[in-house]
Amino acid sequence: TQMSLTRISAALGPITQLLFGLSLAFFIMYGSGLVTRGVISLGDYVAFNSYIMVIMGPILSIGRVIEVWQRGIASMGRLDKIFCEMPEKGVEVQGGREAVVGEEERGQAEKAKHARKEKATGKEKYTGKEKHARKEQYIEKVKNAGKEMCTVEKEYTGPGEEAEKEKYQRCKENVLDGDIVIKDLDFAYPGSENKALKGINLVIKAGNTLGILGKTGSGKTTLVNLLLRLYEVDDGHIFIGGKDVNHIPLDVLRENIGYAPQDNFLFSTTIRNNIEFFRPVYGDKELENAARMAVVYEDIMSFPEGFETVVGERGVTLSGGQKQRVSIARALVKNPDIIILDDSLSAVDTKTEEEILKNLEKVMKNKTGIIISHRVSSVRYADNIIFLDEGRIVETGTHEELTSRKGAYYTLYMSQMEQEQDNKELCEV
């Protein structure tokens, strides 16, 4: 693991230098005695000390080489895990295109995956020559994978743009309309016995907006992850327009859902590419409208390069609020049937939040919306609000209904109102 590697790396250098220091101190004391007794000459003594100092550098370098080697082994293990990973259910990637595979082929692929895992765990014994041959095969495999990725990239940057546009149009023709229905949904993350969601029953009417509130870890993000099929659930629990979400093609499902996640990941490229998501299927007018709706257009145009401004890794050159708004613009530019904002307004000020919500109200006409937030102000105008606690829906209703009940929602609302009032008083002072 990374922690083990860090511990070993931190200890290796000091230990090597300590051993060298001890050996040098020992020879200085012991060698001086040999010179005094006439066993060795003074020139031999000085020469030997010089040799020790000369070889100290290379031996310390060996320690650094071992550290680099360990990092390489760890990286190779992570790459091998990715290469052995199976595509999502019902989808096989071939040459950059998606094709549906049958259960029989999928079963064979699963067996092959388990076989590779057994080899990776060292259950099979190999001789030195066999290990060298397997290493060469792995290196060749990595090189071929790199060539394939370069080929796919060329398809998207050259003539492949037309294919991308055709795929985009095909996905947009399959509209995700109708109610979103969730029935008796329980879910636990793989490898965990604790359920993240318990007995969720929910109906989101087509064209309505749902607000989701709750404490950290209450299952808010998990719920939308299941809607996007980032994790698999059994049939018969999640429906969109009467269709089981597991039976909707992934490209159609995700193309028609605009999702602004919590982490707001931005790439080290231009703002245009970050909004387009490297898919040149949108015109300048569409990009501008999406940026205006997300209230980030003025910020973008304040940069010398405008939409061609290159942001750093993870958008380091932008503020937290700007990154969130660029992520919202990325979700809106697709003009999706369903819009999901996962705590995407947490880093913006109250005034900007109100402006964004007003714009979203216009955008979400005849669209289904889901807004996840820790702040009541972000969801108070939603058609329906649910309050999650430990994976369960504990309250549901409109803002007025929930405040009149004086339950968990009312407690959160009052605490935030008091905090906001205290902040105003501090500003006045």
C-alpha cells in the first residue's frame, strides 16, 4: 500500500546513512590503532577511508533505485487491476465503440478474469525464465494498450468527430421522459455489510424538482449514483418512464442526464473543453447559454483568453465557486431530460446561489430535477423535499409542510437561519 511504501522510503535513507556513519567511525578508531601498532601504513589508512567515502554515494543511490522500483511495481499492479476490470453490465468496449454482449460471453470473461486474478496472487509457480517471459509479455501488453488508446483518441480528434455527433444525436432521440419511480430500494456497497439505503420508496413526477437534504453519509449521493447506474441494483427497483433503469442502454441513460457531482473534477485544459467534456458537438451559442445559466459567463469572459483559458490540474486556477459553476454548465450544455445537482452550490455565495436557482427554474421547465444540498435555501422551492437519515427517508413534503411539522427539516432550517442572521450582524459590526 501507499502507506507501507512511504514508511519504507522514509526509513531506508536514514538507515543506510546511519550504517555508513557507524562503519566509518568504527574504522577510524580501529584503523588508527592498526597504524599505531604498525600493522598498516598511514597511506593505507587514508586510502581505505577515501574508498569508503567514494562508494557511499553509489550505495545510497541503490537505496533510491529500490524505492523507484517499488513505486514501479505498485503502479504496474494498479494498471493490471485496470486491465483485468470487466466493463459495466451488458457493455463491451471494442475499438472505442460499445457493443452489447451476451450472458455466455460475459460468463467466459468472468472466468478469464478470475484466472488472471489467481495468477496475480502468486498461486502459480514459475521458474526464472518463465517469470522473465511473463514480464516481457506484460510490457508488450502495456505497449499495445497504449497504441489502442492513441487510436481511439485520434478517432475523437479528427474524422471521428462526425461519429461522435452521430452517437450524440442517436442518444438524444431516445428521450427519458416520464416519472422516476423507486420501489423498496435497499443498497449496500460491495464489501460492506451496512446498508447505505434502506427501504427507499419515492416517486418524482415528470417535470418536477426533488430536493434531497440530510446529514453527511445519510445516502444522498448514493441514491443518484444508483440512478446513473454507477452501481448495479437488482431489477424491479428503479424505473424511469416505466422502464427499468437496468434495461435502458447506458449511453442513452447518461446522455440524457445532466449531472454535476460533488467533487467538480476539472481537467488541465481549456474551459471550453471542460464544459464540452471533450465532445465537439456543441456550438458557441450553446456554450454561452450554459455558462450564463450557471452564472459563470462573466467570470470566463474576464479572463484574457475567455473560453480558451487553460485551467490547471483539477481547475486549480479557479476558485471553488467557479469550479462548481463550470461543472453546472457542463451538466446544462447537454440540454438533458433530467438534471442532477449534487451539492453543487456549497461554495457559492447566497446572492449567486439565488441567481443560479432562478436560472435553473427556467431551464427545468418540463424537465425533471434533483437537487442535493446541505443548505435549505438550495431546495426550499423544490416541488417535493425528502430528508434522509441513516439511509432512510424520515420526512417528505414541500418546504411549508415540513416546517409546519417541526421535525428534523425544521430544526436544520432554523439553525441555518440563525447562523445566517449571526453572520449578517457580524458584517454590520
